[in-house]
Amino acid sequence: MSRIPQSSSTRPSLKPPSTPGKSRIATATSPVRIRTKSTTRSATPTKPKVLEKEIPPPSPSALSIKEAIALKRAEAKKALSKSSGGGGLDGLEESLPDVASKQQEDEDLLGRLSIRETIEQARSTGSLNLATRDLPCLPSALFEIHLGLTPDPLKSVPNEPILPPSEPKPSRRGASKPSWFEAQDLTVLKAWKNEIQEVQHEISLFGSLKTVDLHKNKLTSLPTTFADLTALTVLDLSYNGLTSVPEKLFALPELTTLNLSHNSLTGLPFNAPFAGNTGRAKPNQLSGGSFFTPVVSHATTPLPRLVHLDVSFNKIISTAIDSTIPVSLIKFDLSGNPLGLSIELLRNASSLKKLKEIKFERAEIGDDSFPPTLFSSTPFPVLRLLDLSETQANLDSVTEALKEMKQELNFDFSTEDPPQGVARILVGKRVVKEPWELELERREKARLAATASFVDDWTTVVPEPRAASRTSNVSPTPVQAKVVEKPKVVVKEAWEIEAEQGLLTEGGRRRARAAAAVAQAQPASGPSPPPSSPSPVTTQGLSNPQYFTQNTQTLRLPASAPPTKSVGHARAFSMAAPSASSLTSYRSGDLSIPTPTLPLSTIAAQPFASTLRVLILANRRMDRTFVLPAGSFSISGFLPCLEELDLEGCNLSDLVPVSSADSDNTTRTSEPIITTLAKLFPSLQTLNLSYNALSNSSLTPEALSMIILRSPHRKGLRHLRLRGNRISELDGFLGLAEAFKGNRDVVDWKLEELDVRDNEIGKLPPELGLLPLDVFLVDGNM
């Protein structure tokens, strides 16, 4: 059944809706457009169902649904126009000068109004949204329609696109154009994600503007009159190319939120507008092109109502930040700036009575900014978050400098807000923990404190024999007693037990089942004899029971470290749990153990070398070299039965020094570590290189193929652990993923677990989904 439009006498009055979405009906013979009112949910939608399915879900940002849809549609339209190009005969009718601009202006994938109609509608709403329109500048029609003046031409846009005139509207009540007495002053202007390089100086005549959003444009400067918008409360100029802003911008009296992140600013001259004034700021006189000359009054102090200031990822140094920081600041973000020595900045910020969050994430700030005498009085009275993650600052230095804070300090990386009276200090690599992990750590600390030495009602008295009295005339005294402490019985919950045993993940449970199966498969034997006492230094060797375990064929060499005050490796921080061996110094019996990280020449000469299965060399970083036996090794390599190699925390880099036992120690060559390990140990199935200094250079396709894939002389790797290194991408695995395109069964592939946690990986290639991994750990990356 065809639909016939009603006559003008029976149709309801057409009132401009508050949103730009409108349906349009056009016939082949007439270009006249007919607008209808927005329908309810029960009415038949005017858009095809295909378009409804293409609408993406709302983004987690502050954008509305319509703004997010407009952004996606505009990007799709731009990509389509670039891919189609100017060739072909299909688009010749669009190249006509009279039709092209009209069609480009009227057609909108989202069904939005044209730019001119949107500007006209803003007269009745006071809100204008020109986002994602590919505008080279703010349209001159905005000033003509709202202010009745034509702005001066811009140098960056010599030929501004001319907007077609709007269609004539019927002169009756309910027309979309508001009357002169219905018009409202513009209060909201959104023109984000366009191509705007310059703003007209006449923008200052919109004196009622409260919100201006120009982020993701190409602005390099702002007119000085921009600071005359004294009614502004929210200003977003992020993701532009600004090198400076007008000085009077720091004298806006009503501004509460200022976002200048991701620009090229070099300083924050808060006090610049008042440098030459001894009293109140002088009012600026504006010429608006009319008979009346408005008077603009600025604040007398820097941004007196500013609450949130974001200047992250600029080029600001601390010495270029004025000491007069806005006193009402609650959130201050200086992340990603080359701040340098920031003692004065921290002292000035510590006196702010309302400051709750200050962030220096990934900024160039180190321990020299946190001397022990940094604060002479109680700093940061209401601070709840100090973010120094991914900086050169050390936890000990920061803790010592903040010792005068009245709040309780908390150092947990968590998504939860800290409780009242607690200040969260984030130092080191950002590894966000789940609430259950933090609760487990708290309970473990409480358990250790509860099992400490104590005497209470659970103690019992046990008689203690006394020595016989030397004199017979002394009367016997009551039996002396000593207190024997009974440890408290702490009942653990099931999830705590699983967490301590590493059974919360499928990989941990799988390894536990495999270990149980291996233990069950071994023949039952009597209890192993207790280890004998340590031998003298002269007979000490690798075969000693404290190093070599016969039952499991495991050799564990003690940790070594260079002569430093604290144990650590080349990275500025480490998330590795310290082991008992890494916290103890060399004993006298360890003098016979070679100092190189991998003393393969000594290990290969032992009687157990042909049956050794596990080699643990964790935290051996005194001499980071591999010493090989004399002569060149064959294809079969060394230690033919070695299945697990642990080189955690040895501070190894992409190239490792390799020397031979029969050559001088100074004669060394640098070899790739992955390739070298693949040649030395052909039966290797588990390789742990966590908490070293490996980068992307180690993960080449050739090296990964050599150590992971099975070959006639190698069994193939099953577990590869690269946690806590300096890896920023996993492109080396793409060559291995090519083998799985169209083929899910690759005979030479044995890898089951890949651990790349706590690295610097920014994104994962989608091709990695082809790899048949049982366990793939990527937590703690970027």
C-alpha cells in the first residue's frame, strides 16, 4: 500500500527535533524533501534494517551514542572516497559544479542535518555539534547566522567551501527556523576530529560559550581573543599541535576543566597574565563590530576555579612551570613529559589543600627529585593517588621523601579506589592486580604475623629439670618451667590453597597433574638417605647433594651477583619473587663453583652429565658468559637428556659472550642467546628466560623456528617463559603462524605454553590466534 503525504492542513506541525537524526523521502522526479517527526519505538523505523545492524556498540568514553556513530560513519565515508579515487565514468554526474556541493552537503550516512541546517537549529537549542565533518575551519555561516557578521578570511583556508543555502521553510507556526525572540545564545560548541588548523578571532564574540571541544584537530595556535571567552567552564584542546596558548587563558575566571594533553607545549606560565599588574587585572576591551563594545573581566589569580588540569604527553620541563599553581586543583596530570629535576614542582604541589591525584606516569623524573629532606612540613594533606609508574624513581627514595605524610601509604597497583585516609603510591612497572590477589597477600601477611612468637592462653607449661644443688642444706625450690608455644591453627579457604599452589589457572593445574603422573610412574623405592654434612672446601664439587639431586637428576647452582649493595638486575625494577638463594651470600663451600652463568665445560665433565634432566641457574649474573667445553660441539650438542633449563634473573641480553675452556678467558665471541641455547641443548623442552634484558632482536623467526620446532636432531620446545623482559612486539611468531593457515596439525609444533607477561608489548598480531597454545600469558603489558 503506497503512502500518500497528508496535506498541509492535516499534517501536524513540524518542530525541529533536539537531535540531528531525520528521515528523508525523495522521489525520482522531484528533489523536494519531506521531513517527518521522530517516531517512537513501536513505530516502523525509517532506516533500513541493514543500517541498524551496522551500528557499533557505544564506546566506553564520554561520547554519546550518536556521536560515536557519527564518528564511525564519517571514517567509513572518508575511506570509501579515498579507495574509489577519481577514475571511472560512474561518478561523472557528481563532478558537476552545481550538483557536487549540494549532494556532498545533503547526503550523510547517519542521516544528520546539513552543516547549515545544524547551525540554524543551534539558534533554538544553544548547542552546536559539528564533529567529524572534515571541516577545514569553523564555517563562516556560524558567525553570519548567529552574530550577523562575516569573519575575516583565514590564511590557512584561503578558499573556504561555500555552504549551500537552506531550503525555504513554510511561514507558519512550528517552522524549524526560530523567531528572533526564541533564539538562544550559543553555550556549547563541539567541533572535534576535523581538519581545523586555525580559529577565527571573532570566536570571542560568543560570550556565552561554556563548553568548547576542539580535540583531534590540527591547531598550531589560538587567537589571543580566545581568552576573552570568560564564561568557559570546560575546554578540550587535546591531540593538536599547540606549542603555546594565549597568556590570558590562565586568567579565565570560570574554567573548571582544561585538557591540553598530547600537544607540544613547553611550559605552564600560570602567572604570565599578572606579571605586569600590581593589583586587579585590567579589563580587556573587545570590538565586536557593533555599536556596543563589551567589557571582559578576567580573574586576578591563575584559574581560580580549575579542578582538573591535564597536560600529559607534552614537552614540558619542571622549571617552565610557574610556582603559582591554581589553588583549587583536584587532579593534575603531568604524565609523559620530560620534567627533569622537579623538587620545586613537588614542593609547590604539596601545598595544595584540595589536590587528590597527581600523575607522573612515564615522565622523566628520578630519585634526584625525591631527597630525604624534600618536605619540611606535612605534604599533600588530602592526596589519594601519586602515580610514578614507569619512571626512574625508586620506591625507597619515594617512601623516605613522603615519610611526613599523615595518610597511610599503600603501594598496590589496583583498580579499586584507596579507602579514606590512605594514599596510594604507584612506583615501578604498572602491573595491576585483581582484588583477590591483594586479599591473598593481606591474609598471608596477617598469617605470618599471627604465627610469630607469642604467649597467651594456648601455651602449656612443661617441667624443666634443674641441676642438683651443690649444698645439701638448701631447701628444694619448685620446679622451674618454660613456656612452649603452640602455633595458631589458621583455617585456609579453598581458593587460598589453590592460589598458593598455583592452581588458579588451567596451566598450573595441568602442570600439577603432569608432576603427579611422573611421580606415580617412577618405581617405588625406599626413603632416600638424609643428605650428608657438607664436605670440606677441598672436596666440594658439583656432585655434592646440596647442588645435585640424584632422584630427579636436577642440578641447582647457587645464585651469584656482582658486588653491589642490593640484589637486582639491569632493569630499574623487578617483579620477580626473591628466592632464598638470591638473598644469601656465597658460603665458604661455594668457592669451588665456577662464576660464569653457564659453566658448561665444568658441568659436562661431571659423571651425571649424560643423565642430567633439569639445570637451574637462576640469578647467576656475576659473570654473564657461557663457557663451553674444549673443541667444537657436534649436532647432538651437550647434556643430551637435558629437558629443562632455568636462566631466570641472570641479566642476559640478546647477545651472550661465549668462550671455550681451552682458550684464554679474554677471547670471547658474542652469539645470539636463543640460537646458542638451541644448538647446545637439543632435548630442551622447557626454557625459562624470565626477568632478563631480552628485546625483539632475540625473537627472530629463524631463532624461534630453531628452538621451538622439532627437527631430526631436536625434540622441540614445549614451554617458553619470557616474563619481565624488554619485548615490545611478537612479530617474530608470525612466521610460525603462517604454517597453521589452513592446517591445524603441524607435526613439528610442540609448544604448549608461552609466557610474555610484564613486558612492553603494545598490541598482539591477530595471526597469533592461529597458534595452538594451551597457555598464553600476556598480563602486565601495555
